[in-house]
Amino acid sequence: ETFDQQFDATTLFYDAVSLGDGEAVLLAPPFFNLAGKLAATHFFSGGWPCRTEIRNYDRHTQVWLRGVRADEIRAMGPLGNVNIPLSPDQSKVFRGRRVIFTMSKDNPIEWILDWVRFNRDVHGADAVLFYDNGSTAYDSTTLSAALKTVEGIACSVVVEWPFRYGPQGFNSWDHWDSDFCQLGAWEHARWRFLRDAKSAMNSDIDELVLSKNGQSAFEAAEQSRSGFVRYRGSWIIGV
């Protein structure tokens, strides 16, 4: 019944990220009815046209630009003419780190710190990337300062992610088709922050990952032939 109220119908791009070497990526929710107008949009950098490739994924779209010469790009097309500043590549912050990353809204800071300590002690995490989805109980500065007090965490970044989360499914599997916000954040994390990380693990604040053989999730990913491992969860209800 609240689908229309929860649906994000106003975000065109989450961010535009410079990747160096003349390359940039614009991260976006699906274009849907705007796809034709975006396809007819031309991007320029320093007065020169960029080579453009639009990649469509499940609940997510990327616009890849090559031939970038400046710290902003200009989009010209049916939706208007707009200058778009490029965010810097911050992958050096997490270079060689084992990073836990998550999205959260208004979870108590003490819960967040417990989650960080658990992943530090059990899995060997030494860095945190935290997407705050519009918390009102505290600001990002307060959260960032709290994360910096955790011993053994070499670096932490709090990203303000104020976008509408989107309607959720009926259960764990059905009708998850319009929750663009979280998938956009994970791709943003991948391209702006985590490209040089040793490994990265995602879980919610209330999810504590355990291994039957005691192996770190980071080790499992690092030793995997594909560089990727997946874990399954069981709900444990506190009574």
C-alpha cells in the first residue's frame, strides 16, 4: 500500500566517481522510462566528448565514461545541460585492508561498535566502511568519532547516503525489485573505496557471521579461486 511513497522516483545518479587514467563511472538506479533520454545524452570533459557505455544490472545502472580530462563532466541531452563534479577515487584509504561494510539507519552506536569489535576479533577486520542512510539519532561526525575509538581498526569512513531506501519485499525472496538504494551503495563502495582492499565483507549490524571451522571470512574470500564467497544466515530470535 505504501509502494509509491517508498519508491525513489527522483534520484538520477548517486555519485560520479573519477577512477583515474581518464576513466569515470556514474552510479545510478535503473533508468526505466528515462533510458531513451539518457541514451541520447552526451558527456563532455574539458570540452571534449567522452566515450560512453551504459551498463544495466539488476536494480542498478552504471554509465562508464572514457576520455575524462577534468574534475567535472558536462552532460548535454534531453534532460538538460548540467555540470557534474567528479568525486575523487578514495581506494587508497583501504588499500591492503580487510574491510567490513554496511548500511544502517539510527542503530544505536553501541550496537555498531559491538559489531565492529566482533568482526575485528572473530574475522580479523581492520577497517570499516559505513553507509549512513539518513540517521536522525546522531550525525555522521559523532558516528565517525566513535568508530575511531575502536582499537585495532586502522581506518574507518562514514558515507552519508541520504537516498530513499525503496519498497521492500514480502519476505526474504519475493518482490525485491525496487530497493535500489542498498545495491547502489554497494557498487559505490566497490568503485570509490574498495578496489584496492585485500578483502571486504558485508553484513548488517544485527548479523554476526560465524564459521564452522573457525576460518575468517576474509581468509575464505582471499583463498577462493573466484575471489568471492557467500554465507547463508539463520534467524535467531531473542526471547
